[in-house]
Amino acid sequence: MRTCREPVRRQIEVFSSLRVRAALASQRAFTLLEVMVVMGLLMILIVSGFSAILSMKMTSNRLADYTAAMAVVEAKVEDIRAATYNPPNYPFGSSTLTLTNSGAVALNKAGAAFMVPGKVVSKIQPVATGHLITVTGTFQAPHKPISVTLQTVVNRYSGGQQ
């Protein structure tokens, strides 16, 4: 026996099944392709991040070695400038004088030994206004040699000589 409520009940069932389908459709997961694309992009991001960190570390180590080499060369220049300027007495003679010293920069992690050896060449040559001092430091860094050159003129007016 059928009642008049049966078509209404059937419409309600159809409507509720459509709502369930719509709810399930809105809760779908990512597809495999979307997951793979996101994982690929994430991998690119991770690799580029690590390579950037490695590059910055190498650059900062190189800058530290260059700064230490510059300090060694500048110390040698100041050492020569500190000598009493009284030509033709040593080291300010009438001919060009070349002095070679060994030096090193870049201490190891323990701070006990130098890691980058090199040499410091000082050239003192007479010029019209006094003596030109050229100090060049060359250090054998692991990847590329470091070379630093500084020049100055020393005469009776420089460095409070008088």
C-alpha cells in the first residue's frame, strides 16, 4: 500500500544523497601529481638553501683570510714607517732595498697553528720626495692565492720624524 508521502520521502533521499556527494566532493585529497609538484618545489628550495649557506660560508672564510693578510701587510708597512728616517742609513739607502719575510694567516680551530703560509716582500726605493715603500703579501690559501699590496711614502715629515 502506497501513501502519498512516498514520493516526498524519495525526494528527500535523493536530496540527501546529493548533499552527501557534494560534501564528499569538497573534502577530496590532493592528487598524486599535485603532491609530486609540491615535493619537487620543496626539494629545489631545500637544495638552494643549503647551497646558499655553503656559498656564504666559503665567502666569509675567504674574506677572513684576506683581512688577516691585509693586517699582516699593514703591520709590516707600519714597522718600516716606525724606523728613524735618516738616509742613507739602513733601511733608507740610496739604492732599492728588498726585504723578504715569511708570514702566515688563518689559525686552525684550536688557535694553535697557522693554516695559510706565505711571504711578505718589502721594497724600499728612493724617490724625489723620500722613499717609496711597497709591501706585498702573497699567501697560499686553499682554493686561490691571496695577494695584498700596500704603498706609502716615507720622508722626514712623515710619522712625526723631525
